[in-house]
Amino acid sequence: MAEAQARQRGGYTDDGSAMAESGVRFEVDGEIATITLDRPEKRNAMTFATWSGLARIGESLPEQVRVVVVKGEGPSFSAGIDLHMFTSDGVPGQGSFSSAAKSGEAGIEQRVRQFQAGFLWLRRPEIVSIAVVRGHAIGAGFQLALACDLRIVAEDVSFCMKEPALGLVPDLTGTKPLVDLVGLAKAIDICLTARTVHADEAMRIGLAEKVVAGGDLDQAVQDKVAELLSTNREAAIATKRLLQGAQARTLEEQSAAERSEQAARIKALFG
């Protein structure tokens, strides 16, 4: 019953049919929402329906949610794109890249824009998103982890930006956060070689905030969620807005933004 209620709050039908099609579970417990990629038999490989499902969750996220946890069922976060999408038959009921190509470049761009929506909302100022990554995080899986604000990973994690090796480019909003996190040269190296980045390197270059043993992963996430929920919600939202805009602003512009946000907070608290 609780799961059905969470689905309903998340904008899905009680029977979870949209969930089943997308291979995504969505549950809400108070201020915490959990998104679980749920195709463990396929190492949580993603399809068009997965990306549409993520977008629908973002559109209907309950207002009380402050933390969104994104994880994969089973030993892998996500093996990336379901390889059936490269075949002529594609994924049953969803088509393939070859069928998508028939819509022309403008049509393809529109579809990609719709899929990107499932990743962009994870950066909203009013939430903090945490990717909980174990095992494979390849291609689209890597980009989903990059879409989140924080990444807590297991010692067995394997990040890989596979798209260039498949003749594609990373298009699920992953290129900017990758460059922001590791720098241009390192991002070029990771993407254009399609090599694997393991836990020790991920921690060293800034892809991960914390690396723990696989058995300690759930507890590490619970501890981080508790820390995030311990701060004032409105102050956290305003601070995240400031941090997100800092890189694009000059020092003077950032100082002005700080003054504006602080004036609003002081007025709200003491006015």
C-alpha cells in the first residue's frame, strides 16, 4: 500500500504500469525520494522509456521532497544504453535508433530534448540529488550519475563514457558536469578513449565525494541524507542557487547575488 501511495504521489497509476514499462521504481518517504533503476537482469540498461520515465518523475515530484537518491537494483548502477536499441528490431514497443533516425535531424533533436529533461531536473535548487553508484556506470549510466549533485560510490565502481566508441556523443547532459568536475583535458581523455575510471581515480579527480566498501554503501547514503536534512530548507535552496551560479559570475556579481539572497533570508527570518 505504501509503495502504491508513493507511486500515486509520483504521478503514476496505482498499478505501476508506467513504472514497469520504464524499468524505474519511484518511492517517496517524507522528504526523501528514491529512484531505482530496476532492470537488474540487464544490468539496468536504459531505453527510451527509461529516460521518459525519469522525466515524468521530475514533472510530478512532490513539493516536500528535499533529497533525491538515485540508485540501481542489483550489482550495477547501469550498463548504459540497452544494446537492443542498436538493432533494427529495437526494444519491443519502443523502437530503435534506426527508427528514430527516420524522423530526421530536427525530430531526433526534439526527442533528445525530451530525454534530457529526465536528467536536468536533478539539478534543481530545491533538492539535493545523490547518485549511489556500485559496479558499472557506463554511458547513459555515467551521465545519470553526473546529473546528480553528489556521488557516493562503492569500491567496485567502473565509470565509462562509452558513446564515442559506439559512434555517438554523450547527449544526456553529462558533458558539462564532467568538464566542471575534472577539467577539459581529463574530460577529453575519459570520453575520447572510452576508458574505465575506477574508484580510486574517481575520488582523486573529483567524480566521487566518497568511496566506501560495497557493504557500507547504504549506511553512507543514510548518513549523508541525514546531514543534508539537518540544515534549514530555505537557506539550503538559496545557498545551492548561489553555488550553481558562481562559476558563471564575476566576483562582484557573485557578491551582489550573496547580498540579495541574504537580504531575503534576513527579512524572512526576522522581518
